[in-house]
Amino acid sequence: MAFMTQVGDTAGVIAPPPLLLAATIVLGLLLDWMVPAYILATLLSWPTRIVIAVILIVPAGFLQFAAMRGFRAAGTRVEPWKPSTALVTGGIFAWLRNPMYVSGAMLLVGLSVLFASDWMLVLTVVFAAVLHYGVVLREERYLEAKFGDDYRRYKASAPRYGIPV
């Protein structure tokens, strides 16, 4: 019976977020090769694309690092498909509840611009929707069931994606 408790002690995300990110990159580049649009390449020069990419990718890396550091300091898992042992509310998590997912979206937009990948940019919207409904909302239900009022108070204090809505 203890085995059943361990198996059920996860958020039940539809897929590992890094896999969703990688699939978006690969599918976007494949579509660019098969059905090129050349919109970003036409609108933005190479130097402009580099600047925009750096502005997006470097902070994305810092968000990712800060989030991973917060999880490790709390002694809990980074992977949302594994059990959580602690609620992380300090550091970057005091400002936004999902810094790793914001980071992933920033990385996708930055790579889309850098590679002039119109399809990757379009698929970033799909990625965000799949991530929201298939990962984030499931994690929130799991964390609320596991940590109760502590998680509800945290939800009230930190916006989901850093945007107070």
C-alpha cells in the first residue's frame, strides 16, 4: 500500500516540461524547413535578432538557475513529475510562482528570434497553452491538496507568471 501512495504523490503532469520545450524547438525548426515563412528574417536584421535573443535568453537562464537553486535549497525535487517534499516560497518564488516555465517561454521566444524561426514563435503560443493546462494547473491542484492553506496563502501572495492578474 505504501507503493500506491508514492505513485499517487505527483502532480500528474501530461509530459515533462523540458520534453515539451524540446518538442516545440524541433517541430518549429522542422516546419520552418518544410513551410518557410521568412517573416522574422525579413523584419529583423541579424544583429537586431542577436540583441533581442540575448535580452530574452540571458534573463531566462538566470530565472532557471534561481529556481533550481531554490528547489535544491529547500530539499525538494525540481521535476514536477516527482513528489514534492517542500513548498518553495522564497527567492525568485516570492515574485512569481512558475519561474522555470516563464524562463522556458522566454527561451523559446529568444531562440525563435535568433534563428528567425517563424514556426517556433507560433508554436510558443501552443507550448504556453499546453504547459498551462497540462502542467501548471495540475501542479497547482497537487500542491494545494498536499500543502493546503500554506499553498493557498502563497498563491495569494505571488502571481502565477509574474504578472499580477
